Amino acid sequence: MQIRTGDTFDPRVIALLDHHVTAARAQTAPGSAHALDLAGLRAPEIAFWTGWDGEALVATGALKMLSPDHGEVKSMHTLQSTRRRGFGGQMLRHIITEGRARGLKRLSLETGSWDYFKPAHALYQAHGFAPCGPFEGYAEDPNSLFLTLDLGR
């Protein structure tokens, strides 16, 4: 997979992100969905990437700068038909590498707590993320799982 800076004006990217946001919100209780829409991904504190298998868009991922030493993983999504091929792991490793290059000491994320999100839980935990409490404006929510990774290791 080739990872490129994401183009939030590319119709292919827009379609995949629309699917990601729609699916995440459909699987999450009202008020507990935190997926970024296009406007959110265009914010200056967001770095956004896309993953390509040849000319096919297969993955997205983003890094939101919360502070000079803390970032948040956002918009992780892999095209359903290409899952279990390692694309999600590649994107996550790219975000972790970018976080380290930017001098971050910690990466955190919020994801759903329901069964739909179990593959994401496994991916994050396989890359060293551990449970933590809410961070940066999130509140305790039984529909959310909060994870963090110490980049100092």
C-alpha cells in the first residue's frame, strides 16, 4: 500500500469517508459518535493520509495534534473488501511514525465499545495501545473505549 497525503476534495476519498462516518454513526449510540467529517479533516491541526493499492483507495487515517506532545489517531478506516490484508496496520504504523517524527510523547484514540469495533480494538492493542481514561474534552461514556500509546518506548 502506498500512503499519500489525503486529498479531501477527491471524490473517491469523499465517498470512502462518507461511508466511514455513516457506518460509525450507525453503530454508535446517539451522542457517542466522534468520527470527523470532511470539514473536521480540513482543520489545520489535522494531518490526513490515504492508502492506495495501485489506483484503488483502500484506507484512511489522520493525526490530530492535541498539544505539542500529545496526538490523537482519527479517521482510521479500511475499505471493507480489503480488510485483513494489513492495510489498517500499515496506516496505523504510519501515524505512529509521524507522531514520533513530530516529537509527540503520546498518541491516544477513542473508538466505539460495541462488538462492531472489536477488530479495531485488536488492531490498536496489537500495536501497543492500552486502555486509558477520557482525554482532551471527551467524557466517560460506556459507548467509548479510550486507548493510549506511550511513544517514549
